Amino acid sequence: MEPVVYTKNGNVLASTLVYSTEWEDHIEHEVTLSFKDEQLVPTVTKHGYLLFKERYHDAETGELVKESLHAYQFKGLDISPTAEQIG
């Protein structure tokens, strides 16, 4: 039994569709500088979101028959470098 995908045209055989994906980056980086142990240390924080798009097109006509969007939000994710003195 062949799998089907639910589309705007109802259930359609998966073999008659073309599947594609796309990522959209809507992320901003904020850099702040502070002193730690008398050294200037940068802190980088991510804000924003990523969009992941899934699309199914009819293989014969190219018509878009299904689209899904997934958003991944970043709230102040700290990506600062971490270093410790050895010895």
C-alpha cells in the first residue's frame, strides 16, 4: 500500500508529489563587552527566530498543494566564549 499525504486536494499518493524544504534565518546577534578579572570579555547573545518551511507540489502541474511552517524562537541564548586559565 502506497503512502498518501493530506493536501488541499484531499489525500494524494506521495509518489505524485515533489517535497521541498527551506530555512529562513531571522536571527540577530547582540555583542556586549564587560570586564572579568581585569580583561575585556565579549558576550554574544542571539535573538530572533528560524523558520522551517515544508512544501509539497503536484509533480505534474507544479501547483503548491501543501505548505507547513515551523518557527523556532531564540530568546537571549548566550553564546559567549568560555575560557579558564590553566595552572
